[in-house]
Amino acid sequence: MSGLLISALDLVLGLLTLGLAAATLGTRDQARMLMLFVTFGGVVALLWVRLRAPDVALAEASIGAALTGGLLLRMRPMLPPSDGNAPRPIRALAAALALGTFAALAWALSLVDWGARPSLAGPVFERLPESGVTNPVTAVLLNFRAYDTLLEVAVLLVAVVGVWMLSPRAPALTPLRDDPLFLALLRLLVPFLCILAGYLLWLGSFAPGGAFQAGAALSAAFLFLLLAGVPDAPGQADRAWLRAALVMGLAVFIAVAVGVSLRGAALLEYPPAQAKNLILLIEAALTVSIALTLMVLFQGGRPASRDGADP
Amino acid sequence: MTAALWHALVGAGLFSLSLYHLIVAQDLLRRIIAVNLLGTGLFVILVALGYRGPDAPPDPVPHALVLTGIVVAVSATGLALALARRVHASGGRSEDV
Amino acid sequence: MSDALPAPDWAVLTVLLPLLGAALAFVAERQADRIGFAATTGVALSSVMLLLQVAGGAPYQQSIGGWAVPLGIALKADGLAALMLAMTGLVGLGVAAQALRTMASELPPARQGTAAPWAFWPLWLLLLGGLNALYLSADQFNLYVTLEIVSLAAVGLTALSGKPEAFTAAMRYLLVGFLASLLYLLGVALLYARYGVLDIGTAQSLLRPEPVAQLAMTVMLAGLALKSALFPLHFWLPPAHGNAAASASALLSALVVKASVYLVLRLWFDLFGPTGLATEAAGLLLGLLGAGAILWGSLQAVLAERLKLLVAYSTVAQVGYLFLALPLDGTERGLAWQGVAMLALAHAFAKSAMFLCCQIVQDRLGHDRIRALTSSAKLPRSTQLTLALAAISLIGLPPSGGFVGKWLLLQASLEGGFTLWTAVIMAGTLLSATAMFRVLVRFFAAQPDDPVEAEAPPPGITARLIDLVPFALAAVAILLGLVATWPLMVLQVGAGG
Amino acid sequence: MSAGTATWLVLLVPLLPLLLGTLGAFRGLRAWLPALAVLAPLPALAAALLIEGDVGVRIPWLLLDSRLGLDGVGRVFLALFACLWFLGSWHAFFYLRLDPRRGRFAALLLLAMAGNLGTAVAQDALSFYAAFALMSFASYGLVVHDGTPGSLRAGRVYIVLVVLGELALFSGLVLAVAAAGAPFEPGRAAIPGLALALLSLGFGIKAGLVPLHVWLPLAHPAAPVPASAVLSGAMIKVGLLGALRFLPLPGLPGAGEGLILLGAASALYGVAVGVLQTNPKALLAYSSISQMGLIAIGLGLALSAPDPALAGSAVAAALLFTLHHGFAKAALFLGTALAPGSAAGLGRWLRMIGLGLPAAALIGLPLTSGAVAKAAVKDLGLGPAWLDPFLSVSSAATALLLVRFLALMGGRSGEEKPGTLAPWLASVLLSALAVWAWAPAAEGLASSLTAPTIVDSLWPLGVGVALGLGLSWFLGSSPTPLVPAGDLLAFGAGAAGWRRPPAAAPTAAGRTPRRDLLRTALARGAELAALERGAHIWAVGAVASAALAALLLASLLSS
């Protein structure tokens, strides 16, 4: 039971998380707020590691901290800060409500039996051998609860459509083409990121990793290419293949979901023998789409068309 | 107090703190960050739920949920930033939202 | 096993077909309208097939991936869900048909009412998929994902009109939706913490009235109330619905708001009610807010100066009626539940018809100020008629679906001896009648009109059929009341829980 | 007639006009509607005259299990309604022949017709209410058809009272159904007092009982002539029909006595204000109020009757009165399209005699339907002692009113619309003869032909005619009525801030200044709207949602 008890590391991590959050939201300066936000993401990733959630840690570090942080930094100049403050009575009310929320949550959480909490872990580990993968998180994401993931991919598509609609011309990225150091770094980084993505993808079936983490790595590669001003990099122009690649994950997912059910089985019920391959197929397609989606979000708008007429 | 409970409480604190700032903040960027942190607080609670000590394997279900949640959050954030830019570009103010 | 394909799974089709259509419409942008309309038609057909199947007495159920609950996710469709799906499909079909005209890629941007007409189709199809997934889902977390699809797509549709006010409204909508979804998810997390399940059916057998569950219920309902724009949390709705492009407004008002209210009813009657969590006091509180919505929303509709705003506030009021099922029925589905289901269905058809008419009014007259409305030759009779038909259902006049809904609601309230709710329903009806007649009577004024400009007959039979779409939608709202016995019978399918 | 045919015929009664009316949605078909409207009431006529015995048909899928059918009471009303609608639409076909909006008018006429005929064959609360509402709302379009400021104002008053009436009726019916226990079949027995009050309010507004009558003298004259005829002849009778259908008869002595008093007040009040009118149509509208008062007395007698048999007789008397008044009033209203002043010789005499016949019936001259109807009420021997003399006084009053009407019409000149004479003549003939087709009326005729009865019915005539001639001479041809149509409303306008009625002639006068009360109300409204906009702040909403959560939690934990 001793392992369950709180340690100094837990205390420090927790306090640091809270402190950084308070600092992030409390600071008046926008730039400092963003830097603190990214730092906060890093600390939270550590927290995930401490809580034995390496899959989440990887995703948090890459998507939650790095990508969201970069996105925020990129958009900040276009968002003039507002110094206005909510009226005092509102602030007082909000503070009371926040404290009340905390009290209620703390009370509820303290009532949970943390030693022997009922959970779905039992059924998951019991059926893990039938799932086709050995990483339980991947098993949940792409087999037991694959339907969630399928719909989540649709959420990504909503975001892409929304961003392109709202911003028919992506705000310009300053190419770093002329910086020799950057270009040298690029030659190393891009292949590395691509290999990393492939590795993470493959790793996902038995160890922490998977489509999201791989997608994040791949999107970093795409972003670097974009920053370098590489003419044929994805995202330099709006092309049919780019759009097709953006929705490939969703399309493959649906195709597999329906395909496996055509033999009379349920939706997304993989034949046990093919489960691993099908999951890998879906994940591969997802990786590309997720990477491109994250890149589009970072770009913050639709690249100029090079197909022909402007849309 | 167990480590899981402690971290869940940290998550609750994060949630409440962000809620306060989400309500009082006028600045759009700050609100977007606040709502992100609100989500993170929730994710911390969820992952803490999955923690079953250093010896037992963690419950993978909350992890999967949080992964989904992170992706949803980044999608919403991307959309929110694009929208915030249009609000400002068309002459709107943060206070109007 | 033979080679024959199994019979199509209509429920699954209503989710996957629109998602696939959205992907296709996004890739083949220039064909987006054709793809979008075809997909919508397919979905409407599937949802009607599902409805017929369920109406036959067999609720739909499937365990996705073959994983039984609580490990996997279950899809379920009882009578109510099937009706909501069919409502979504048919209203969507109508709006999409109209959008073929208003969002056509050939039209000059000035006529389209949006800067990015192509985006309508993928956004709408994603919304459609999300809504259908929501109605079918029986899993708390899966519902969260569907809620997110719905709300993000709805935000996109709100901003589609490209008006500055629409951006502000969409931004607020996004933040509200985000907060609301997270509140809901917090509830899911708390229930998982205590009971370790996500499936609603399984949770029903485990939940007990204890603090963790009560807090979970609180945040879930608060989040959903926010998403439903329940008074006084309606602050985001009128600007969003009032400034969006008409096709978008029609979808937002008719369909999107319904989704979260549906979820409130589902959770209340399927999860919190049977487990003793739902208390009389909580029902009373939500009912009181519903009453507030009815009175305040209707009053604001009476005071509105623009037609679109009037219609938007009428939605605030209509949402209020739906919440009356909680105090009136307690924790078991009864007359009031049937009444609000009927009201929800009728409202979807009537409201979408009305918003589409708003578009025609705006197009033909160049404004939508109520004071300046007349029976101008520019405004087709069919539009005036459609507005009248839709108003009949929204006020609750016979023989519309709105009427039958109110009749049942009133009956429930009178049988229970609830004078307060009776008074509220009556006052709301009076106010909404005032608001609607304020518009309708203008069509009878003889106006020294602008030179009688013959109604330009729209080119082609297709275009003419499209012109009839709002009328058809309003007619369905009336028809629902005329044949009320049938939907009420379908509602009983699988209503046991 | 076979049961199957009869069933179909009953279904067709509301269905045919309804279907034809919905054709109005199609632009190309609208031009046919005025002609089709003449055919639409024929199934109803056939049903009323040819079906023997009671017929009932259940349509389980319609609304919430609907029942249509024909019974004794329904048949009387259906016969009256069908005849009047036939005359009305025939008249309208010619009267509005050159009106560019005749298509719309015909469509609304058909819808109102469907509703009106539907009330006669509805056998359950829901279908009755649906038909009632359809009739009331479609009639709005008839009232405001001219689109003049005056008719729009009349329409405004009309729609307000219709909405109030519908609301009262709606809640009253739901209450009655809920109390009766049986779904959708209001119990004949005990209904709660509140339901009774609400139902009375709803039906009272429709029947134009004082003081719920304010819409009637505005709306009936505002509508085009044929619409006035069906409004006054047929539609207001639904107030009585509803009462007969839903009130427990007998068994409400208190309510019955109250109704008798109210009816008597209406009867006198209608005449008192009516004689001061200068517009013949307004005068007729007040006469309708007065006559509906007499019908209400009949209903009141039925409600307070000591036993069901006597109540049945009272109902029969009220029905007789309804038939009589319906036909006579329709003939008079259709007559207002005439211009006897411009006709010469025989034509002038023909018109004046034609107008005189239904007028005589209303007054209750011997051998007329009115005499029989009044005798039927008197013969009941029910009610307070003052009732008998009162009826004579009311006859005198009616005579006064109608002499004034004839005097006004006699001087009326102008151009008659071609083709409208024939339907009017038909209506006069019907008013003189149709009532006798109903057996109780024919039986009553004999008993009304006794010497005392005749004397009884002649002296009021003398008094009335004398007074009427005197008054006509006194008032001369003043262009504006001494009391504006809508009386109470016009008097109340000063206090209530209602818009002042426009001058009798629809001049192009601009808006009259609004009174202070209205202005204050508008300002309050603007304040409320501003309050709402002010609350459209993110923080307010966020705090409100958090507060809701807190309250919700409290409400969950409290129990």
C-alpha cells in the first residue's frame, strides 16, 4: 500500500502544476502568458509520466504543449490584448463559485474509494489478447472503443473545415529559408521526425505510442518543411491530394468499419486474425491525416490554390 | 491521502482556477487558454482515476479518454483561434463576446 | 454462410453516410452541393427506414465491435430516438434542398449570404453525423464526443454568414459549447470514478443517490442546460441564431438545440430517474427555469424588431416547454414526456420552415424589420402561407403537432393539479400568439404597394420544387398533429428504458 | 342511404372545403376557388338533409383518436350552416368578381367553412376545438379582406378576442377532459367550476354575449357582405353549439340563471346601441348581439331546467331560435349589398319587401319563424316571471331596430354588383320557408296561431315601428353614429390607450396619436429588451450557469 501514498515528488509536481496554471492565467502580459502555458504543458506531461500514463504524456508534450503552444504563439500577434477586467461583483461571484466548485469536487473525490475503485480495467485486460494489440490504451482506442476514435476524427475534420472557411488565406509564415543553421538542422530533423513517426506508429500496438503521437511527430516534420519554404511541402498549396490526405484517416476508418461488418458482424468487429493489421492500417491512415490536420491548424488558414481557379 | 487522490485534487484545483479565469477574463486569448486549462484539469482527474499504484498496471480506459479529449481540445482551440482572429479583423472586441 | 449481403443497418448508415459525405464534399469541393445533397437524401431515407423498423415494435440495438457493454459501446434506438433521427433527416433534407439554391457554388457571393458556400456542405454533413450519433449513442463518453462534433460544426455554421456579428456570436457560442461539454465530461469522469462504467444502461443498475453521483448529475445537467440555452443561460442563442445564414439558422434552431435537450430528457428518465437521483426539487428547479424561458423568451419575441430575432427568441421559449416534462412527469415517462417529445418534433419542422422563410423575406424585401413587412407582391404568397402554417404550430393551434404537444402537456399538468405550470403554458401561448400575429397581420394590410411586380417564376421545375420546401416543412409540423396517434404510438416503443 | 355512404358523406362535410381551401396554396388554382367554394357546402347540405338517424365514424389515426358524426343537434346546425355557406359563397362569387384578391378570399372562406361545418360534425373535444379554431382564425382574413385601416383595426380587435377565446376554450376543454377521466370525451356530468368558467368565456366571446361582444360590431361590418352574412348567420352560432356539446344539461341552475340575465342584458344592450348606428351593417351586427342574447336565454333555461325533459324542450326552443335567426340575419346581411334607393318602381318594392320579410321574422310577426321561436320559449313556462313581458319588450326593441334598418336601407343608393340579386332572393326565400322543414317548427306554427299570441306579437310591432320612425326622423342622416361601433371598446379607449377608431368614412387619415398608457407600455417593452441585451455578456451567462449548478446540487442534496 505504501506505493499508493503520496510522495514528495507528487507534492512538488502538483503544486508546480497549480502554481504554473495560476501564473499563466494571472499574468497580464500575453507573451509571458504563452511561455508559461507551454511550460505548464511540459510539467503536466511529467505529471502524466508520474501517473504511469506514458501515452498521454507523449500526446500532451507534443500536442497539448508544443503544438498548441506554437499555435497560440503564432496567432498572438493577430489578437490584440484586452485590458478590460470583469466588474468587481462578477469577480467576487466568480471567485465564490470557483471555490464552491473546488469544495464540491474535493468532497466528491474524497468520497471515492481510491483503494478498490471499480473500473473497466478488468474487462480490458481480460479481453486484451483478442484485441490484436498488446498496448491496452491502443486496444481501447482502436478496438474496444474504436467508435469514439472514429467520431473524434470527424471532430478534426470539423476543425479543418472551420479554419479554412474562416480564413480563406492562411496568414503568411515567415520562411526561414535563409538561415543556414536552420536548413542544416532541417536536413537532420525532417527525416528523423518521419522515422520517429513510423516508429511510434509501429510501437503503438504493444507499447506507448500510436496514431496521435505519430501524427504529432509527422506534423512537426511538415511544419519544418513549411517553415523552410520547401515548394512542394504539403500545405504550400491547396491541392486535391492535400484535401484527400486530410480526410484519408476518416475514409479508411469508415471503410474498415463497414467492410468488416459486411460479413454479418457488428460495425467495427474485426476478424480476430486480421485485427492487428486492420488496426495498423487505420492508424497509418490516421497518422497522415492527423499530421496534416495539426499542420493546417498551425497554419491557421487555407493555403492558396494552385490547382487552377481560386475557390 | 493517496497519490491518486492528491493528483485528482490538483486536477480539481486546476479546474476551479481555470473556471474563475474563464468567467472574469475579457481577453479572448486568455479565455481560450483558460478553457484549455479547464480541460487539462479534467484530464488530470481522469488520469488520476486510472492510477492504481506503482505495481498494478493503470486503468487504460481513462488514458484513452484523455487522448481523445486532448485531440478534441486542440481542434476546438484551432477553431477558436481562427474565429478570434476574424472577430478582431472585423472590428469586434473581446469584450463583446 | 451465403454470399448475400446482410440487410443494411440503417442506424449505422445515418452516422457513417454523412461523415463519408463530408469527407467527399471536402475533397471534391466543386461538387460539394451535389455530394452533400445526395448524402443528406441517403441519410433521410435511412432514418425513415430505421423509424419504420422501430415503429414495427423492435427497438434497435447493437454492440459496436462486437464488444458487449460495459467494455464496448452500445448503439440504441427506441421510439424517441428513431423519431428524433427521422426528424433530423427530414428537416435536414428540406434545408439542404433549399441550400442547393442559396449555397450554390455558381451564385455570386452577394446572393449566397456567405463568403464560403463550399463549407456549408461538409459542416452540415458533419453536424448531421454528429446529431445522429448522439441520438443513437448509449455511452456517456461517446455522447461527449458527439456533443463536440455537434457544437463545433454548429459554431462553424454560425460563422458561415461572414457577418461581423456572426463572428462574435460564433466565438461566444464556441466558448459556451466548450465549457458546457467539459462540464458534461466532468460528470462522466465523476461517475466513472465511483462506478467504473461509461455505458448508460449498466450505470443505471449501479447508481445510487450519493454525493458523487449527485455532483456528477449536477454538472452534467448544468452543462447540458447551458448547451440547450435554458433561461437564463440563453444569452448566446439569439445572437448566434439571429445572425447566421438562414440555412444555418434553420439547422441550429431546429436541430442543434434539440440534441442537448434530448440528452437531458434521456439522462433524466433513463439514468437519474430510475436510480432515485432525480429529486422533485431538481425537477422543480429545472421546470421553473423552463417556465422562465417560456415567459421571457416569448416576451422578447413580442418585443423583437427583426423577424429573425423574433424567431430566435421563440426558440428560447420552446426550449422552456421541453423542460416542463421534468416537474410534470417526475421521474417516469408519462403524458408530459410524450407532450414535449411531440413539441420538439413539431418545433423542428415549424422552426426550420420559419427560418427559411426569413431568408426569402430578406432576399425579396432587402430587410426583415417586422414593422415594415407587408403583403408585397415581392413576397410570394407561399412564403406568407408558410409563415402562417409554421406559426400555427409554434403557437400551438390545432391541428398542428405543437397543439397536440401542448394539449398533452396541459393535460399532464391539470391531472397533477399543477396550477402554476398550467398558467405558464397559457401565458406563454398568449405571448407567442401575440408575437406571431404581429407578423402575420401585416400580410393582410392593403398596401399602396411598389408597382406590382409579377412574382418571377423561378426557372425550371427543380427550382420550383425547391421553393416549396419551406411549405412542405411547415406542412409536416401540421401533419404531425393531424396524425398524432402514430408518433405517440412510436414513442412507446422501448420506452421502458 | 346506406351506412357506408352516410359515413363518407359526413367525412366529406369538412374535408371537401378543407381540401379546396388548401388548393389556395397553389397560385395557378387560386382563380378557380371562388367557383369551387359554391360547391363546397353541398356535401354538408346533403348530409343534413339525406342522412337519417345518427351516424358516427371513428378515425383513430386523426389527431388523438377523432370522432365525427351526425346527431340531432348537429343536424340542425349543419343544415343551417350548409345553407348559409352555400348562399354566402354564391353571393361572394359575384360580389367579389372584380376583386384582385378574390382567390385569397375564397381560400380563406373555404377554410372558415371547413371549420364551421366541422364544428357541427365533430364528436370529440379535440376535433371540435380544431374546427372551432380553424373557423375563427380563417375568418380573420375575411374580416380584414378590404385591407383598409378600419378593417385592420376591426381585425386587430377580432384577433385579440379570438386568441383569448381560443385560450379559454383550450384550457377549459383540457380541464374538462382531465376531470372527466375518459380521454377526450368531456364528461356530461361534473366539470370543475374553472372549466365551466373558461368554456363559457370561450363560447361567450364567439356568441357575442355582452360584455364579450366588442369585436362583433367591428368585425361583422368590416368584412365583405357575404362574409358578414356567414359570420353573423352561421359562425357565431357555434358558441351555442359548443355550449350544448360540452355543458352539462341541465344541472347548472346558478349558471343558467346568470346566463338568462346576461342574455336579457345583451338583448336590450344590442338594440340600445344598435339604433344609434348609421351603417346598416353595424346596426345588423348589434341586432345579432341582441338576438344571440335571446338564444342565450334559451340556453340558460335549459341549464336551469328542473328535469332533462324540460331541458330538452328548452334546447329545442333555442335551436329553433338559432335556425330562425341564422336564416333571417343572413338574408338581411346579404341585403346590405343592395341599393334600393337607386332602383326604380317594382325593383325598389321588390328589394324593400325582400328586406322586410326577414325583418318581420326577426321581430316575430305572426306566421313568421320568429313568432314560432318566441312562442316556443314562452311555452316552456320556465325561467323567472319577468321573462314573458321581457320577450315582448324585446320584440318591440327589435322592431325599433329593424325599422331603423329599413329606413337606412331605403335611402341607400349606389351601384349593385351584378349577379348578387339572385343569391339574396334565395336567402330571403329560405328565411321565409326553410325553418318549416324542421318538424318542431311546423308543429309550433299551429300553436302560435292563437288569438292571444297574435295580439301579443302585434303590439310590440306597433310600439317599435312608431319609435323607429320617430328616431329615424330625429337622427336624420347624420354621417357618424352617436355611439361608435365597438361601443365599450371605443369608450374604454380613452382609459386604456387604445387607438382611436378611425372616422366612419375610411379617410386616409394618418395615425392618431397614441395615448400615454400605450407609450408607457412601449417604453417598458424597450426597457425589457435592453435588459435582455445587457445580459448578453459572457460573464453574466457564465455566472448564471455556475449558479444554476450550485442550485441544482442543493436541490439534489436537499432530499
